[in-house]
Amino acid sequence: MTARRGGGSSPLRRSLAVTGAVTVGDVVALAGLALGAGVVTPVADALTVAAASAASWRLHRSVTFGDDPFIRWVHEPRAFARFVLTAAVAGTVDVAVVSSAALGPRPGAAGLLGAKAVALAAAGSLRLVAYRAVLWTDVRQALGTRRSRPEAPGDLRLSVVVPAYQEEARIGEAVRRLRDALTPATGTSLEIVVVDDGSSDRTAAEAIVAGARVLRLPANRGKGAAVRAGVLASAGRCIAFTDADLAYPPEQVLSLLEEVESGWDVVVGSRRHPSSTDEAGARGLRTVSARLFNLLTASVLLGQYRDTQCGLKAFRSDAARLLFSRTRLDGFAFDVEVLHLVERYRLCLTEVPVTLVSAPGSTVSVARDALGMVRDLFRVRRWAGQGAYDLPVPATEGEGATR
């Protein structure tokens, strides 16, 4: 996995500092040339934009991202060419706006600065949209490229993690159904790991009776915390998680297992896959809120995911430990955090169709949990900007160590 040296100020703060300094330099240089030296406005702006672009490139590369090997586009000719083209188009927009808004060849200071402010806003918006589009292409290509891998580490072929809270009425049956469905394919190389998320009922006892390995959290923390604990304690070479209500029939875990063993780091179920079926029927507000939330995830994710919140996902064990050792969210938005880390660490991922069946008694509250999930999206963005997800580079590996 690509790693990064920790420490220092966050990339966001460094980026803002560099951008601010370059912008001030651009404006001051334009005023000096156009107002002080008498250079005509279009020429003066073209010269300062070119100088500012060169300075921005060098400073962002050495200061903002100098210790960040995640910014691979600076070393990839095609991606770099797209960024250069974007910068050239944005610079042209800047010059055109300044030239048209500043009346006459020698505008006054107020007119010149006003025109430059408009130009910077227009060019900056263009850069933001275009750069994100370039990153979309880069990230999606990395996600969709399956790789040849040695066998993942682990003592068992498959671990299935089941987070459970107040599930005494059905956890035993869920464990038995999982074991009956998966044992013919895995034999004894299987474990069902039930994580009791601070239940006050007999959830843990019923799971033990059914033959599961049980972890108990001392207090109710949320699905993200329960899945994290289960994944990090699992012994399988492939680690999957599913919900205690078995809304996805347990046999479907086998299709995820096969995909992981064929070379994918991460395999996610998708209820919106063209081949998926929904035997449970429409669920009104919950369906609408899920789709709206999926749209909001574009503020955090660059990949194109039909369904971030499907409760059926599987991972290579080494990828799973990398991801879940870095997650922070305890609530339902942890899926989005995991996908952000998949992108950040350049893992490969595929979506598979699922069958959704009726599963009464869900513990999800649409109104309460939706608001918390949206809040958590902003937390992921903030943590990413602060460098919270950066990986330290071991001293023996040196700069730019890779998987």
C-alpha cells in the first residue's frame, strides 16, 4: 500500500497558504505592470498569470504535497498533461475576463482590481471542476483494475462479521443459517464472528449457543465500531460482513468470497446494480433518504458507486486490516469512510449484484440516523484535510514506499 510520512501541518492548511501567497503575488504583479510600468492590461495579466501558474505548480509540489505520494498525477504524464491543459484554459479565462472587464488599456486601480477579482473567481471555479474530473478518471481507473495477488494472510478461508445490537430474538437463527449456507463451500475453514454492540439482552448468549465466536463491546457504540472490532479480530483470508437480519440471503456471501479470491481487494454489494433484485419491495422514505445520501457522498468520494450503504461487503484480509485500522466513524456512515480509504490507498474494488429480501425489525431510524450520517460526511472531509488518514512511512522503506 502506498504510504505517507505523518507529521507537519495538514495539506489543507499548506494548500491554502500557498494559494493565498500566489494569488496575492499575482494581483500585486498585475498592478505593478499595468499601473506602474504602463504595460497594456491583457499583456500584463498574461505575464502575471503565467508566472503565478509556474509558482503555484512548484510550491504545491514542494510544499503542499512534497511529502504526499498519494498525489500520483505529478508523476503520470497523461494526468499531468490534463492538469496543464486545465491550467492553460483557466489562465485564458482569467486574461479574457480582465481584458473585457477593465475598460481601456490603462484602467484605474479600482477597475483593475475588480476585474481581477472576477477573473480569479471564474478561473478558480473552472480549475476546481476540471481538476476533480481528472481525479475522477485517475481514481476510477485504479479502482477498476484487478491485480494479481499472492494469497492473503489468515488461518481460515472466510470470516463473516455480524454486528448485533439487541438481537436475541434472531441472532441464533442468523448464525445457524450462515453456517449452513457457507460450510459446504468452506468446510471447517470458516468462522462467524458476532460483535455484541453493548446489548442489554441475551444477544451474546444466543450467538454462543448457535456456534459463533462472540466479541462484546462494553457499551453501544454503533455499527461502524462493531464492524471494526469484528474485522480486526477475524482470522479469515477473506473477511465479509453482513447484518443480523440477513436482508441479503447468506448464500450471497459466497459470490463475494469468489471475487475476493479472484484478485479484488474489496467487493461491495449494490442494491442498484442492474442485475440486483429487491424481493422486499419499496420502502418509501427509507429508499428515498438512502438515495439522497448516496448523492451526498460525492462530496467525499471520487469513485462512481451505485450504492455505498449496502450491508454486504467483503475484503482481502490485509486490505481489511489496513482500512479498518484507520477508520474513525462508529455510526452508519462508516461505509463511506471505508470507501474513501479504498480510494486513498489505491485499492481495487468491484460491485456485485445482490438480492434483498424482507427483514422486519430494523434498528435504523431514518430521521435520526440520516442526520448523523450527513454530519459524519463532513467529519470525513475534515479529517482527510487534516491528514488524519495518512499512513506513516517506515524508516526502512524510504520515500514513496509502495505495496
